[in-house]
Amino acid sequence: MTLTLLLDLDDTLLNTNMDSFIPAYFQALARELTPQIAPEKMFHALISGTGLMNESDDFSRTLEGVFNADFYPQINVPREEMESAIENFYDNVFPTLAGLTSKKADAKPFVDWALAQGIRIAIATDPLLPRKATHHRLRWAGFEPEQFELVSTFDHFHFSKTHPAYYAEVLGRMGWPEGPVLMVGNDMERDILPAQKLGLATYHIDDEPASRSGPEAGGRGNLQDLRLWLESTDLASLTPSFKSIDSLLGILSATPAVLNGLSYDLAPLAWTHEPTPDDWSFAELICHMRDTEREIHQMQIKLFMEQDEPFIPRPDTSIWASQRDYLHEDGMTALREFNDARRGTLALLKNIEKSEWTRKARHAIFGPTNFLEVISFIADHDRMHIQQAWSTLKKM
């Protein structure tokens, strides 16, 4: 049974006093860009863009895209004119901020132990900074980015850690691993509570004794305590439960974000690559998800909206790939169409009162059911096909 660990970075693997670090970071960037931007204007634009990243729930735009769309118009300088100075800042100036952080003595021994156990690790740091900045901070902590299966940064992630969908996006980008998952972090509001809303087990890093109880459902202590806790815990108890409204909406929001991320810079031939004659290509999977969303998922939701105890049909979609010749469709167009269809599905769901999620129905395959369970079938369908898509791309 393989454990998947999602590890926060700041004050989990790296001592970072954010009250000192963020002002110093902003001031250093302002000094570097002063010839082109007045510091006051830059500070205002930075704060505004960061706030929009935190709020964004747009799965079709990366956080970098959200930030850039706000930042550059505010400073009234084209992005192209700033790129050289910004790249120089992250290459040569940002590293000088390392002295404002310090290594955690127990971080490297813990990570080395976890990797030796075959544990899958993602660095689940808030993706509000560019890749270069996050990679520098990982090196300050004593690691190389390549040690980890995934490191979240703003150029390829779509949600901040305030959203349960962020944690679903991390897991989706790892191929939705089966089995136990644990989120480890120090911040209740950004690490622990949103992860729990998705249905994940959590471990709260702090300096209190490991035995201290708290509001979180999980362990508590430092990284040394965490190792002992993992060695004595039945890992099966850390298997996620995706049965709440929050968790289902998080998964449904993250699915297009994951597919957008997986397809970023994908070569044309990769869209139509079939690992075996029995496997669907990435493009075929996208087409299948698009048509299922339009013709089945939205139909099922509307039946609940129109009838008291509806009968929920489930047509056979297995023949659609050959019948509709998915292999010769344009995958990127199909993905945009899936994004649009999922946006419509989420709009329908957001109009459903919480009390309505218990409404009964009869499913063509599963028999007696209710609205919550039908939506969970949609989330399971998402996860299954992301697993397929991830596996297909890995086999190239």
C-alpha cells in the first residue's frame, strides 16, 4: 500500500518568517524594477494580483495568467518589456533572500526516510510564486526539485490553497493515486482545513507536543513525530473519502484544471498516441468526457431539477469513440469544449440547495440512490479517466 504525501514548504520543510520575508521580497523586486515602475505602483499591483490569485476559481486560467492579466495593465508596461528584468531578478536577486530563511533540522532526514520507503511526495506549497522562486526555496530547505514527483507553482496551477480544488488538482496531476493520502502542513486555514474539506487525512506541523489535541482530525507534532506517527498508523485509515458536497465540487472543479495542465505544451502526436490498440488516446478520452458531460451528466442533474424521484438512465458510451471517430477530432478544441461543458455543470450544481442533495432517485445501473451519490458517480468518472489520461501520457 503506497502512501502519497502532500508536503507544505514554508514552516513545514523550511523555516520562513513570512512577516519578514514577504516585505523584503517585494522591496527587492521594487528596487530591481524601479527604472521601469514606481515602487508604489508596483506594490499596489503586486497586492492586487496576489489577491485575485487567492480568490480565483477559474479552472481555465493558470494563476500566472490571472496575475498577469491584472498586474501588467496596472503598471502600464507591456509584459514583453519586463521579462528580461524579471528573469534577472529571479535568477540573481531572489537567491540573496535565502538568509531570511533557515533549514529545518528534521526536514531532510524525514524526506530521505519517506523516499526510501517508496512514499510518493508532492510539494504542496501555495502556487502563488513563479517556478524559479519556488525551486530556489526548495534548495534553501536542502532539496532539489527533481526529488519530488510534483511541485506546485503559479505557472501550471489554477487554484490557491484556500480552495479544496487545489488539493484535487495536486492529486489529479499525480494521476489520482489510489490508497492513503496525507496532507502535511503548518497552516490551519490553508493546509489543514481545505484538505479536510476535500476528504484528506491531515497532519498539523507545529512546535507543540505531539500528544496535544486540536480541532483537526489527524496527527499533530513536528516531522520527527510524523515519522513515528506514520510508522505506528494503519495506513489504510488515511484513505480519502470523497463523499461530501465540498469534496465532490472540489473534484469537479479540478478535473478541467488537471486536463489543462496535463496538456500544456503537449506535442501534436501525443494527443493521438494509443499505448495499445485497446487503449484510448488522450484526445479520445477528452472527447469522451466532453460528450458524457453534455449528454449524460447534465441530463441527470436536470432530471433531479424537474422531477421528484427521477429515474436516472445511463446510456452505453463505450461505442462512442469509434462511432463518433474521436481519434480524428482536434483534441485541443475538444478540451476547450469540455471546459465549457463543465462550467455549465458547476453552474447547475451551485444553484442546488444543500437540502436537495439527499433527494432520492433510481439509477439504471445502481438502483436506489440519491442526488449526492449520483454526483459522486460523476466525480468517480472524472478520477478514473484522469488516471487513464495520466497513464497514457506516462507511457509515451
